[in-house]
Amino acid sequence: MPRSMCSRCQRPKTQCYCAALQEETACMDIIILQHPRESRHPLNTARIVALGIDNCEIWVGEDFSGHGQLQKTLAEKDCYLLFPGAHARASQDILRAAMPEVLIILDGTWRKAKKIYCRNPPLQQLPGIELTDLAISDYRIRKASGAGALSTVEATVTLLRQASRDSKAHQQLLDTFSLMIDRQINAMGQEVFKKNYPQENG
């Protein structure tokens, strides 16, 4: 029998995290460009950001050249791209001088995010932001692409805290993320968790 799912967070109802989230307004608008395959991942963390921040939108795709809303935003707003491209500058340096109106985030594995970046030349023209002073990721049940890699929710909160100069801003997003991970580990069982993620918990 199929599991009963929450229509909002798209998690099984036994693992629903909606009660942990209340909408907040971030210090800048956020647009998450999500790779289609990532949108189907049951533990994708962009959904936590979108449910917890009222001025955040997720647009799914790989080629956004025909996406009218995005093109209009790029033309009319002061947009920055959170992506470590060739011309990206350290987040602390950029935020000392400017506050983006819109922060654009690419959501997917490193390979999928890079594919979105390469297929959309207007994104390559945006001022790029590379995060600095990174914490260790709490994504204990997903293999990171490299040292310093953060989930989308962790990267978003890190940038917003730097921008707002509030080290506690949007803590509920990280708490919800941790709750989701803990419940998933409990569902799989400690033995399975330790077998499949030995480096992360050993």
C-alpha cells in the first residue's frame, strides 16, 4: 500500500516537517532554479527554503531561455548568482558593498547545477557570489561533491546571515533540515545508516 504523503512538504506524513516551519521574509528575494531531477529527490532541501521564506520561488528546468518571468527579473532587478563560477567574488567582499535585490541559486548536484549555468548565458553575466567562512554540512545522508559543499538550505542561510549580519537568522530552516535528516535516519535504522554512510558518522 502506498504511503500517505503530505501534499505540502511531499514527505511521508509520518516524517512531515511542516509544523516546524513558519514563513519568514528574507532580506532579499530568492529564486531557486532547480534541475528537474533534483525536484524529484525526496530529500531536496530547496523545498524547505521555499516553504520557510515567503519571498522565495522555485522554478524547475534546465534551459530557462523561454522563461518569461526569469528574463523579466534579470532585466529589471539587481540580481546576483550564488555559484562559484570563474568570475565569482567572495560573499563577504560583495556584501560589504552591495545588497542584492534578488539572489539566484542553482539547485542540484554540482554536475546538474553546472549544466544549468552553462545552458543559460544570461546567468553567466550576473555578478557571482562564492560563499566564504563555510560551516561543515549536516547533510549526513547524502554524499557531498567535495570538501566545503553545503546543501541548498545551508548555503542559503549562510548567505542570508552574512547579508543581514545576523548570525541567528532563519535558524528554523536549519532546524527543519536537521529534523528531516534525523527522521530519515530513524526510518532507515542506525545499522543501515552506519553501513551506507560510514565516513559521515564514523
